[in-house]
Amino acid sequence: MSSALSVEKLVSDAKDTASKLGIKKFDIYGAIVDETSAEVDSGEPKQVSASNRASVTVRVWNEEGTVGVTSTTNTDRVGLELALQSAHEASFFGAKENIPDFSPEAIAILPQASQTAPQTSPQTAIELLVATLLDAEKELLAKHRAIAGVPYNGLSQRDISRFYLNSDGAMRNESSSYSSIYLYTKTEEEDRKPRSAGAYRVSRDFASLDVKGCVEETAEKTISHLNYDKIKSGKYLVVFSPEAFLSLISAFSSLFNAQSILDKNSLSNPDSIGTQIASPLLNVSDDELHIGNVGASTFDGEGTPTRRTPLITDGVLVNFLHSSVTAKRLNAKPTGNGSVGAKVSVSPNFFHVERSNAANESNETIYDLEKVDNVIWIDELQALHAGVQASQGSFSLPFDGWLLNKGDRISIESATVAGDILELLKAIVYVEPEVKITPSGVAPKIWVEGLSITGEA
């Protein structure tokens, strides 16, 4: 049975079952995922898997207005009946304050996802996935004698159908497909430390997946890390790759998260809107419907339409990300960032970082990777879960990168970057005009003055 047909049957079953149980007010959000994936090792298939899985969250309100929540992976009529019944029973123990309700925008017209390709694509035979990955591994191993293996790799394709419905007549349903590949190498050289590097690509279908680009980027990064050296500790002008800066913004997304703010787990507070939190050169938005977001969804877990939400404009904090619950409490509008569970949570969708209009008008210093001296390029940040204190603003993170000297780059053997996120945002001295679309967002290279780097020398 296709995902679309499964969703239609599930919706019909849910309505019938709720009626039978006498449940008047409920909503359901869920997803059905079909996925095939492959891994290889030393010229042989290592793991080939196919899965079909579902996750459904059911909320039921009782006559007293309190809500109960339950989750299930069983999407047949029996499973739904059990979930609705459990949620109804749990509702009598639900919170008495800040009770969630249906999103006021759950029946609003959905936006058109700005996609240039069909939202679903046919699945490719698993044999072709394995053959493609084996070829990629073989090609990487041939790039340099020091590349000893590709210990981490994977190629997958996924079809996903999402849906939301409620007892007031809201009904959302969408399907999409995407394929992805990642490759991560390891080197072996006599009297030298093993070095590693990787790359990742994602596309709406297997046919347009940039496997060659993934191989080339992995090889180029790996080879560039073979010539490594220690660096001195100190303050440096640092350039963040788009991926590294996006991972840092994501790690500190509680800055914009209305639920974190209400829970007092954020550096922001309800009165922070309108304050200068970054260099005037910087704009940041949450932009789920960006054309580069392959897995874009037109609605969130509450059925609210997704959209572009400016967060930082010319360095000024202009919006928070909201669910219907936080929007009501802070007298704002839902932004399409809610997800339902035991508690309605808020999470960013797809960050879009860019130069501000102020940057285009100012007489800023323009930096060039080929001309700078003693500058550190941070390509990838590591240990983000352990090294970030989001509610305090501090971070201390190992990184992969290079020391740049007038066009030459030497890989950094081992180093850590540390600081305070608000100080870092204000220390941005250049936002490059050209952005890169990555699987986690869109961003240019970002130059930051005076960051503390701890090296080994």
C-alpha cells in the first residue's frame, strides 16, 4: 500500500473511531516513512536495509478542557482506537495551566512549497544504490595512496508522507522524496596521525544526487588534511564555513525559541525583540520553504503553515519562533515551528543566513581567503552537544580546519575554539555575498575577529 493511500485510510479510521468512542475534540499528527539504504566496506556490501515505519501523535481534550497525549507506531484501526482511548484517559491528568489548543492557523491555506521538481520520485533499485556506493568508495581510494578506507558511508532514499487532522475539520496531507549520500575517509601514513574528512549530499531524487561532487569534496578535504601542523594558542581572525556557522546557530537556536524563553532556558527574554544582538552585517531567517530545502514541509506538527520568519535583521533580533501555545502566551502569531508531543515544543526548520542591507551599504573591509595572513578557517565543528552551554551562551568546541597564509593552507592538527555566542555575533566583520545551500540551511562564509583558539604549541 502506498504512503498516500495509507494516510487517507488512517484519517478515515481516526474519524470513525473517535466518533465511536464519543470523543468530540482531538487532533492527530503523523508521518509514514519508506526508506531503503546501503552501506559498503572494502568493496563489499556491508549493510542493506529497507524499512516502512510510522509515528503518530494523538491529542484528546475532555469535557473539562484538559488534554491528554499519546504516541503510537500502530496505524491500523485497533492501534488508533487504543491511542485515542489512552489519550482520553490521560487527559484527566493533564496540565491545568497553559493548556494547548488547536492552532488558529490549522485551517489556513497552505503555501506552495517553492520546489522546481516533483515532490515525490520513483524509488531506485537497491542494487543500483549498492553499485553506486561501491564505485564511490573505489574512486575515493584511488585518489591518494594515504586514503586507507572509507569507514563511514551510506546512500539512502526516503519517501515520507506527513499528515495532520483535527475534529474541527482541519486536514493536511503531503508527500515528498529525497536521496542522500555521505562519505567519510580515514588515512594511514607512516609516522603520521590518521586524518579524516567527509562530505554529504542530498537531492529530491536519486537521479540528481551529486555523487561525483561528494567524492571530489571528500577527497579534496582529506588530502588537504595530510599536511598538518600544530598552531599557537591565541586570538585569531576566523572564517567559518557555511556548514560550521549553521551548526553554531543551530546549537544556540534557543536564542529565538519562544518555548525556551518561557522556560527561562534562553539568553533572550520576552522583551529582547528590537535589541541589537549581532553585527549590523548579519541577517538570519528561518525559511522552511527555501527552494534549497529538499525535505521542506508546508505545515508543522500543529497544522500551522510553515513560512519564512526573519529572526535577525541588520543585527537586530526581530522575531521569535512560535508554536500556537507560545504565540498565545506572548501575544504573537504561530510561525509554523510547533511539534506535538507530551508538550508542544518549538524547533527551527531551515536557517537562512545572509548579508544584510546594511552590509551592502557600508564601507566594510572585504576579506579574501587567498590574500589573508594567519587566519583560521573552521570547516567543521565537533562535540556540539557536549561543548555548548546554550542557556549561558558559552562554547568550547574542537574543530577541523586550516591555517591560511596568503593562499597556502596548512591543516590544523588539533585545536579548540571557545567563546560567547553573543560576543561572536557582534564580532562578525564580513559576511560574504555568495551563499551555499547545505542540507541544514543556507549560509555564506562568515568572518569573525578575535576568537580564542587553543592549540598545542
